[in-house]
Amino acid sequence: MLLAYDRHMNGDRTEAEVGDFLRSRRARIRPEEVGLPAHGRRRVPGLRREEVAQLAGVSVDYYIRLEQGRGTSVSDAVLDAVARVLRLDETEQAYLRTVARPRRRPGPQAGASRVRPGVQLLLDAMERSAAFVLGRRMDVLAWNALGDAVNGFSRLAPAERNMARLVFLDPAGRELYPEWHAVAAQTVAHLRVHAGRYADDPELCALVGELSVRSEDFRRLWADHEVRECAYGVKTVRHPVAGLLTLPYETMTTPSDPEQTIVAYTPEPGSETAERLALLGSWVTL
């Protein structure tokens, strides 16, 4: 994995990223699942490159060039065929298109790390929900009182207010999330979506490098090449005061700042978690 990361930093990111991703997707499919004979000795698990090419209806040389990052002009039809063979979901298909045909994207706009006053007022008005705003690198840019009470953002130094750093580098992260391994895997899969989308962001590259060096768990999960958007879901939090909280969450991207996402925990009204959050909120306002 560290070799792949070195290639990333040395300018061979496209080749490393698309090749590693396609190889990881090939490895998870057994030949018999796609109607191919399973007999014969295989040096690696899953489908061979030749088999993917055959099933996708392209030449072996063409597919090899795609895995080598030399298929930047590949058509939608070919990518769709490869995605079908490798059984990619919608997020994985979008990721493949991004890394197979990389386009230079603009860096963050001036002030992109600042949240507009109107968004902060919206957060503060969400008195029953723990809410916060994430930037493109999973930096925590703003929060309301209940969001801080649940996650403890204000106790962190500004450079540490990042969800990936909180999960992998802050010892309190493992205490906060009883289902830590699931949260860690989800965090890496979401961060990889951003890494594919913003390949030219040096701060995002630096974040991946820092986490790779400092966390063995991150290195292992990053090498899995899982990609997943986290638009909604449920997290379990073990709060030191409020106890165990089951927190469904929803996300919203603001049209005026598409790189900023509002995350709001939305417990079922009348549930034990909602009551505990209400109690926590009353303590915060004292």
C-alpha cells in the first residue's frame, strides 16, 4: 500500500488508482459467478484480466491499457461494460469514471473553509438535532451546541477537527464509537470518493499520507479500495454523559457551497435517544 501511495505522490496517481481499484474489484468475483469454469490454477483470486476483457467485449490489450492508467479516452460504453462485469454499484461506477478519465478540478475557492453566517444560523436553529458541517476533506467547519456536545469538536485543536483524524488518530474516537470498525471502514470509503474526485488537492493527499503513516488500520482499509457515499445511515455513539445513543443521520449539500455538507443526527421523536439528546441539550444551555 505504501508503494501505491508513493506512486500517488510522485505523479503516477492515475495509473496506481485505476489499476489498484480494478484489480481489487476483479479479486472479489469468482469465475463460476460469471459462468466461467473454476478449474485451473490461479495465481491471484478472482477474475483474470483476459476474462474481464472477454466478458466486457473488448480486446485484452485495451483492457490492460485501462488498468495501466493509459485509457484516458475510454468511452462510456466500455466503462459501463467493465462495471457490469465487475458488478460495480452506482458509487463505484462513478468512481471508476473519475479515476479512469481524470480531469483537473479547481482547488477550493477562497473562503471555502468558512461557513456562511446563514448556514450557522440554520445549525443553531436545529435545537433538537446534533448538526455540523463537513468540508471536502471531512474537515469539521462548523457545528451547533448539541453537535459539539455529542462529538466534542470544541475540545480539539483546529487542525484536529477532521472526522478521519478523529476516528483514526484520536484515542477518544474508539471510545466514542462502540462499532468502531464499521465507522472506520465507512470513513475510509467516503474519503476515497473525495480522493478520486479531487485528485489535485495537495491537502487531501497530505491527509491520506498522514493517516497512512500513523494508522495501521487506515493503511489496511485504504488498500481495500472500497468507495461509498455516506448520504444517510445510522451511527451508534457511547457518550460519557448521555450514555448509548442510536443516531440516524441525514446529509445535505448546500447549493451555494457544494463542497460543504450539513450532517444532522435525526433520532426518532419519543425514542430513548431523542430523550437523552433533549436532556443533553438542556445541560448545554444551562
